[in-house]
Amino acid sequence: MRIRKITAVLGACLVLLAAQLLYAGDPGDTAVVSGTLGKTLDEYLTGITPFGFSGALLVAKNGQVVLNKGYGLAVRSSGTKNDAGTIFSVGSITKQFTAAAILKCEANGKLSVMDPIEKFFPDAPADKRGITLHNLLTHTSGIVQDGGGDYEPVGRDEAVKRILALPVEFKPGERFAYSNSGYTLLAAIVELVSGISYEQFLHDSLFIPAGMRWTGYRLPEWKQRTVAHWYVGETDNKTPLERQYPYWFLIGNGGILSTTMDMYRWHSALLGESILPGAEKKKLFTPFLNEYAYGWDVIDSPHGLLIQHNGGSDLGNSAELRRYIDSNAVTMLFCNQFYNGRPLLDAVRGHIQDMVFGSAVDPPPAIQPNTGGRLDDFADFYTLSSGGSYSVFASGPNLTIRATGADADALLMLPDNIDLLEVNALHESIPKIFSAALRGDYSLLEAAMENSAKRLEPVKGLLQNQLDQNKERTGAIVSIEAFGTTP
């Protein structure tokens, strides 16, 4: 008996020592700029940083990290810069962790993804009893998108009760409608079948086996790292750590914190079977409706199979993980501020993809030093030959540009090789397209849509869902006007 105890203690010590050696110094969280691609990406991101880029990017090709670096400021008030070890929010990328946790529970014999939710929530109303875990995982449950605010102080059981009390939007499996609440229910189920907290289950069963020390809500020692603040314009929205502990309208569907390198470790772990056995991993990446699998978009892209997910909030944070499986490339992009009132990643993700796959991207203009001129000297009204216009005026230490017209909007947001006359034509057609859709006629939408054979039905479902929600809130739509259009 004593020998067994000594052996157990020795085993525990070896595991602890191995973990300490694995994390000592976190060598993988240092900056990397390697090879031609790494240098090209670094020069581009360095060049756009003065124009508003702030975040971090990791890019790997053929199993080698070629770039892992931070740009801009993590904390403006102190001048603290983003670096390769800065902590960011992954947003809705959290959903893939929840999906993996459910499949881990299935592999352990605790549940089946085809189980109805009434097995775990016996008081579920009659209209929810046909919903399965598979429906929750694939956003085909009909459960509402949000049951409450992200930081509303609501516990697990109360959140579940409130979500299940809301009416379903459609019958299970009928169509796709993104639902944060569905993933909240899944996180609650993880706790019910495992007997431990959701975060502790992720930590023990997913993160530690994958070598991820800097991923979680509150378990990691965040004080040892810089956590990036979130910015919208000049507004500092601080970090999630200044907010209330993530309550149950956020847990399971968003809010996890991580680093670029930890997310790459997660990608690497998913290539093998150290986290999930092959049968469960197949379920994780098998798309259902709207090209959505279990917590992942699974897409046939021009670069082969692309498995991805993004996330963020209107507080200024955005993130995206893209895994180009056939091309053996990975990008992990974090941003901690908005750009022109939108998630910053929207403005740069396409350029990053182009550079990763060898396409040339125009470099940003060089920054010209201020030689004493006043910003007021640039204030004026400018017109485009295609009809749109810009009003430029000084606003404190900045110049503000206000666009009028779809072509002017598009030129600001999509400046590379766009046909402004085509943008205007598309803009003028929008009211006709959506007026016809209100009557149930989707032929104009189909004609305007790229890859309509594959995308029309999912988009119709999303549009109908939005129309139904708006009708409940404000009544029937009587007219449509387009204020801005980008391709």
C-alpha cells in the first residue's frame, strides 16, 4: 500500500515538473518575424499601425510560425504596447471550446449529441423538448440569439430558466439562426454532467493537455501578463477583468481570453487526437446548415478547406482564427480597437489572406511629418467623378472625413480596385431587391448574389429571421431605403 502511495506521489510530482518545464519562460510567446512572408506581413502591419491598427497577428505555414507579433497600444494611458504575449478576448471563438467540451463528455460516455435537452433540463417547456444537443451545436435549435446582457449578474440556473422560457423562433432543424443562448445551455450541460465548473472543465480537459496556460476566464494568473484594453474611438472600455465575473449570458458562448500562441497550440492539438478521438473530431468539423459545424464555419475556399470562426463585441474587441487545412496555413488575428465604427479585423483580414497566399497588397502611404501646417488647411468639400462626396473638417487633433454616397463609402472602406459606378448601381438596386424579398420574391437577390446556388437558401433563412424579429418589435415594414452599400 505504501509503495502505491509513493508511486502516486512521484507521478503527480513528475506531471507538475513537466508542466513547469513546459511553461517556463513561455518561449513560444516571444516575437517572431521569419522569412519573406513574415517580413512582408510585418512591414504591412507596421505601416498601417499609425492609421489605426492595434492588435496582434500570428501566421504559420507548413507547421512553422513565420509571424507572431503585436502592434499598436494595449493600454493607451500608460503607453503599453501590444506584443506576442498580450492577452486578448477571443469572443465567439469560445464556442469551439464549448463544442469540444461537449464532444469530450460524449467520448467519456456522459452524454450523446443526439440527446434531447429535456434529459438535462427536466422542466424544459413542451416547445423545447424536441431540441437536441446537435441542434444547439449547429445553431438549428430555434432558441433565441441572446437571453440577456453579457455582464448581467445572472447565475447558471436562472439563465437556463430565462432562456427556456422564451418562445422558439422555428422548429428544431428547420433552419440556421445563430444563437449565443444555445451555447449557454451547452455550457450548463457540461457542468451538470461533469460535476465541475465549465471553466475548470475546459482547463483540465482541453487547455492543459494542449499546452495552453494563458487561456480562460479567471483561472490563469492574468497579473503576470498585459491584458489589452478595448477602444472605440477615444473611449477606453477597459478589459473584461474590470467587469463583473462573466455571468451566464456570456459563459459558453463568448468572453474567453487567450494569446496568439495559445490559440496556435489549440490548432496544433486539433490536428492530432490528444484532445478528441477521431470519431468526435469528425463531428466537430462536419458542417450542417449554413456551412456551420460544431462551433466552426467549415468552408470550401479558393485555398481549399477553410475552418474558421470569428468573434468580438461592440466594446472594441474582435478576433478571428482561420485554419486553411489543405494549404497548411493558419492565421490568428486579434484587434483591440474599432476602425471607422466597425470591427478592425474587417478592414485587414482580406489583405492578410492575400499576402499569406502570395498576392501583392498595396503598402500604406508613408507618414509625412507635420511641418507646421494646420489641420484646418485641409478642411473642405470634395466630390468624386462618380457622384459621391466628402466633407473634411478638423476635430481636435484629428481630421474627420464624412462620406455621402455609396461610392464614397466604398472608397473609404474598400479602396483597392473597386468600380465606383458598379457600387452605385448595386446601391440603387438594394431597395428593389429587399422590397421584392418582403413579398417573398427572392429572384432579384439571387441574381445579385455571388455563388447563389450555395448561399441563397441560408441567406433567405437569416433574412426571414430578421424580418420576423423586426415585425414583432416595430410592426410591418412599409418601405425600404438604402443608406450605404459595400460589395
